[in-house]
Amino acid sequence: MEAHAANPAASARAGIRLPGLGAGLGRGTVVLYLSLIVLLPLAAVVNQSLEGGFSAFWSAVTSPQALASLKLTVICSLIVVVINAIFGTIIAWILVRDEFPGKAAINAVIDLPFALPTIVASLTLLALYGHDSPFGVDIAFTRTAIVVALLFVTLPFVVRAVQPLLLEMDREMEAAAASLGAGGMTIFRRIIFPNLLPGLAAGVALAFARALGEYGSVLLFAGGLPDTQVSSVFIRSQIESGNDLGASAVSVVLLVASLILLAGITLIQRWGSRHERDGDGGGLTVMPISGDVITKNKSDDDE
Amino acid sequence: MSSSTASRWGLRTLGLGYLALLLLAPLVLIFFKTFEDGIGAPIDAITSPEGLHALKLTLIMVAIAVPINTIFGIGCALLLVRHRWKGNTAIDAVINLPFAISPVVIGLSLFLLYGADGWFGPTLSEAGIKILFSIPGMVLASIFVSLPFVVRETVPVLQEIGTDQEQAASTLGANAWQSFWRITLPAIRWGVAYGVVLTTARVLGEFGAVTIVSGQISGQTETLPLFVEKQFFNFNTTGAYGASLLLALLALMTLLAMNLLKRKEA
């Protein structure tokens, strides 16, 4: 089975075609569709941001409010990915290596932030950690609230990126290291962690991209007060006050950050796939979104 | 042995405690908050004309955006996997963009393109076509944000099934359509279905992009997530929780569907 997947050139020669369409026509349609739906709108943002020349763009980005929002967004996102890298790995670990009642249910709940609308997340986090919190923790409309909201929405990324690598990992290496006298920490540091690194890095990059642009979950919980205004909230407020230049200038900064992160994820995957048995995916990316676990681990799913 | 048991329990407590505080507590609280003042108030909120309209509009978004992205997704995945072309890497990269771009930026981009001073805005409004602050704009936003899912879920399955059976079918005289409907589609159906579930969840819950292009006109361009926000800012928290619970139930159904499909595929 793998042999064919690894040899797409042969299948192309065999003349399997898109039903009813030549490949050329199909390509044309896809390129046109993507241009209309994705690229042209984004080009309009870039165009708008440069309407008044580069100096106007730069002064819009470096205006105190815009700069403060960007700084806040980046700092909160960094804190969030560090915390979720640690807890995401721990959760992936207990889901793969541990056995406890209710594990299947816990595994299913991981995707909740993915399925739950962000505005609903915001509302419930406000009820949970706001002024009438049942736990007596009131962090609403603070920077901590931004961090908690972002922790919620980015949780699945690291778990779902690390989980398949843990499932695939050959445990004989660990056994060998243990028999040679390595302790638990040494085994983790020298054997497990390096193997998880590609997935961890891709998950962290995707979580970071998501955190930088997050809007709905932050909105009700952290609000748009001057010192809790993340960039997406800032952009929204600029659109509402008719400042298209200010909105699009900050948008372009976020857009560039997204592009860099996506390029990073692609590079990480190329690097990661060199270690795989049949690493040739035709150069196509595999995103660590929640579905990835199943498609990559059909054969050795332990359930 | 005892130290490894201790670390096992330590990790378990850390991981599960984190999940309890971050995921389970909010989920439980939605139910609790909604019915705090009895069952009548949240039901009244959802069955108010604005609430029902928001629900209807949300379903319209799903009914339009999901089929479009499913057809596009399958076609695009076939193209990427089965037809090597140097432009494939670029197509692949563009498809991932909606994963990484802020929904607010997506909203802004449509706002600028179809706005009064946008590239398309003036021409379309002369032709009497209204995109912004009406359903077409909201559909475009929904399509944009949910674009990658079917492609991303279908590509790995297509790579895995290979082309043996398709080649056998074509040797036996099947044309491309027959081989697609009888061989390829049945083989990739669970991957596609998974992508469809993810697409649906994303469209149902989309907030940031839709909020900007919709103008949030009550009873006209308000989807359920926008309705939640409006009720919240109008101090009708029961209404906000009622609509939230409805969305949360849809999210739970999504999770259930995802897990059933995972089992099908495994």
C-alpha cells in the first residue's frame, strides 16, 4: 500500500484523471476560486494599508495604541504557547501512555475548543472566572483573562500534534536506554523529547498563529479596555471608527506573522518527514488539526 | 517502581486537573447558567423572532458554505495528490492561510474588497448586488474561514489508498466518473465526512469575520454567535446563555460525530 502512495509519478502516468475534467481545467478552477475567495480580499488589505505610502503605513503601525496592542498580543501569545506546550505534552502523554477510566471521553473532549464557538467560550469563561465566579477567582477584563481565553482556544493544537508521534514511537529505544542505566528524566530528555520535537514545534507554531489572531474568545472575557486590547480587538475598533488605514496596517503585520508561521510549519514538516518511514507526502502539508490523529495511525491505534 | 508510580500519578493529576479547569468546568457551567432561572427564560430567548431568525440564518450559512467547500475540497485534494504540478505547493500554501489568519483580518479583507470604495464594491452596487451587510458577504466570510478542512482531511486519505483499484477499474473499462463514484469516493468517504464535520462546526461558530461583514442588524444579518454577543451587551444574559447552550449542544454533537468517524476510519 505504501509503495503506491510513495510513487505518485506512476499513478499520474497511468492516466487517472479528475472525473469529467482535464487536470488543466481543474487547476484553472482551483486557482481562480482561491484567488477570488482568499487572495484578492487579502490583496485589498495590503493595498489599503499602503494607500498613503509606506510612511503612512509605518506611522499607523507605530502609533502608541497599535503598538501597545501588538506588544500585548505577542506577549500573551508567547506565554500561552509555552504553557500549552508543557501541558499539551503532558496531556498527550497520559492519553497515550497512561490507562485510566474515562480516557476515551477525555480524549474526545480535547477537541471541544475546536467545536465550541469562540463567543460561547468567552461567555462561559467570564461566568467561570469573572465577578460571580463559583471559584471566587475574578480575572475578568485583565491581561490574565486574555491568557486564559487563549489557553482555551489553543489547547488542542499541541495535544493533537504530539499525540500521533507518541503513538508511533518505538518503545524499544526507551527500554534499551533503561537497560543501559538511564533514569526517567534522561530517557525523556535524550530519547522521547527529540522524537516529539517536530510535532511539538508544528503544534506550537499553529497555536501561536491562532493566538495572535484570536478575537471571539477574548471579546467578552477580557474586553477591549485600553490595557486589554489585543490586536484583533484594536482592528475591529479601527474599522468601526472608520480608520481603514489603521485597521489594515495592523492587519498586514498579523498577516506577515501568519505567513512566517505557516512557512515555519511547512519547513518543520519537511524536516520531520525525513525521519519517517515513507516520508514522501508529495510535499503537501499535514496540519495538526484534530483529525490528524486518526488518519496517521490507522494501523496502530491502541483502542 | 514507587517513584515511577508517583510520577505517573503526578502527571495524571496535572494533565487532568488542567483539563478540568480549562475545558470541563466551562462546559458544565453553560448548562448550569442557562437554567439558573428556570427553563422558560432561555427558551423564550431562542424562540423570540430575533432568536429564531439567527438560528435560521446560521443554518443557511451551513447549507451554502459547507457543500461549496466540500465539492471544492474533494476536487482540490484529487488535484493535489493525483496530478503533480509545480504550482501544487503554492495551492497547498494558500489553502492553509485561513488556519493562520485572524478572523478579524478576514472580515476586514472582505469589507475592503466589497465596500463602497473597494475594488468590487462600486461595480456590484451599480448592478444592484449587495454583498456587504447582507447574506452573500456572510457566506463569503464563512467559506473563507472554513476553506481548508475538507482538503486537509481528504489529502492524507487519498495518499494512503493509492491508485491500484482505480487503475483496475479503468482497465476493466470504467470511465473517470464511474471510477470516481464507485472506487475513489467510497474509499475516501470517512475522511471527507470528517472534513465536513469540521467545516460545519467552524461555520456554525464563526464570529470574528462574520461580525464585520454582517453589520449585525438584528433579525436580518445576525447569526447565532452574533445573537449571543448582542444579548450579552443588552444585559439579557439568560438569552445569551440560552443561545450559547444551543451552540454548545451543536458542538457536543460535532465531538460525537468526530469520534464516531474516528472509529469508522480506524
